Amino acid sequence: MKFSTTVLALFAASIATSEAFAPAPTFGVRSFVAPSAFELDAKKSISDLSDEELKGKKVLIRCDLNVPLDGKTITDDTRIRSSVPTIEYLKSKGAIVSVCSHLGRPKDGPEDKFSLAPCATRLGELLGADVKLAPDCIGEDVAAMINSAKEGDVILLENTRFYKEEEKNEPGFVEKLAAPFDLYVNDAFGTAHRAHASTEGVTKFLQPSVGGFLLAKELEYLDGAVTGGKKPMAAIVGGSKVSSKITVLNALLDKCDKIVIGGGMVFTFLKAKGYEVGTSLVEEDFIETAKEVMAKAEKLGKTILLPSDIIVADK
């Protein structure tokens, strides 16, 4: 049986991105609001906001500027280019735009090689405007810089992952990150599935929280491919962790006929099937979860494909 060419490459891109846009009740409120019936606005875009909601407002936009570098030289600026339309739109509406992103995997606080300085330079070139790099992503100096900015200005906050609290979605850090801003835009499709401070946490403090043009385009494509794609359909899911893909896998099992699993999470599934995987990356706490996913696939008559050939090495 031939499979359709409609193959969904979901390398860490979650279907359940609605959690990234949970609005709080009023502009600039810094108190925590537990998400409740926010689903109606889950896919709201910046184009749904009025000019009055944007003009003069301090906007925090999460972009994916995690570009490849050779020293301080950007070798592929695709992700920066993809962020430009939303930033330009916000500028044109008179918003004060502050961009945040991660870059690389800093291990212990700030590291110069992971600074977003090259991204600030390139973003400025693409916008044809000066983009100032903030000295940090939180703190009084950053707040002062944002408060002194004019309508249409663009500021790039320094790497959010210089703080371990970013990935832990630590409430105190989240509140500091959100503090200077009035509203939030998520335009980082590749990281929207992660419940980090800059992708999920800030939505509890900033309202409205909406998607940017890039995120809307990707969601529209993904929704169309999943719900209207030709059958039979296969999905390719990659990534290192089963824990961050469970929602995706369960959703895809209801839509697709075959799921091809790659990346580091393969070894959690292989161990769940009883294979020895040596020192390969395994999430021990999710072995049972992997078994449940495979059991669901069998019950639904779906196929999960795992690698049949693996290279074994000492290191």
C-alpha cells in the first residue's frame, strides 16, 4: 500500500499549541491568572488586534533566533528572516517591540558564544533600522531601556536561557520577564510546544497573548495537512524526549495511519520493547508511557515504525 506524499515532519512541533496563548484579564497585570476558558482565543493572531491595542504598547514577542553560528558569524539567517514580517507589522502599528529568544544551550549562566549580539545586528539589517541589544532579559536596566524606547523601536533581549529558570518556567523569573510589557506575541513555532517561561509562563501575566504571522502560517499548514491530508497518511516525529511529545503522539495516532519515530526518544521506545540500549538517552520515567503509546497504536490498528538498524559504538 503506497503512502501519500503528505508526510508531516513534526520535529518537536506540538499540535497542542493553544496553551501558549492563555490570556490574562487586563493589560499589564502582573498577578498570576490560572488559565480557564481561554480556548476560544487559542489561535488568535496579531491581525485580530485593533490598532488601539497595539499603538504605544510594549510588546514582548517570542521569536526563534536560534541560528547556526561559526564563531560570531551567522551561517543561516532563515529563522531571523522568518521573524521579520511580524516584527515589521508591530513596528508599523506603533508598538514598542522587544524580541526574546534562546540561542544554543548555555550550561551555567551567560556565555559570550551564546550571546544574541550577532542576531541583533542581522535583524537590524533586515529591518533597515537600529536594533539595540539589551544587557539582559530581565532586571531594572532592561525595564529602563524599554520604558525609554519610542513607538516603532525594536529591542532584542539577551538570551533567555542564560537563566536556568527559563526552561524550568520558574514563576519568579516569569514575572520578572513579563513585568515591563503590556501584551505578548508568540511567533516561535519551533519552541511553542515547550512550557518555558518565554513561551508559556508569560501568558499568565500578559493579555492579550496571541500568535504571530509565522506561527499562524505554520498552524494553518499543520491543521490542513492533518485534517485534510490524503489518506493513508504518515507522520514523522523526532526529538530527544518522549516527555515533550506525548500530546503530539497521541493526537497523531487519531489522525495518521503510520508514525515514524526518530531522534533520541527512539531509545525509550526500544527499551520499552525490551531491547538493551546501553548508555543511550532514555527517559526511565516514560518507559511505561511509551508502552501505552504503542498499545494504543495496536488497538487502533496503526503502525509505529522504529529504526531497525542502529550503530553501536564505545562513545
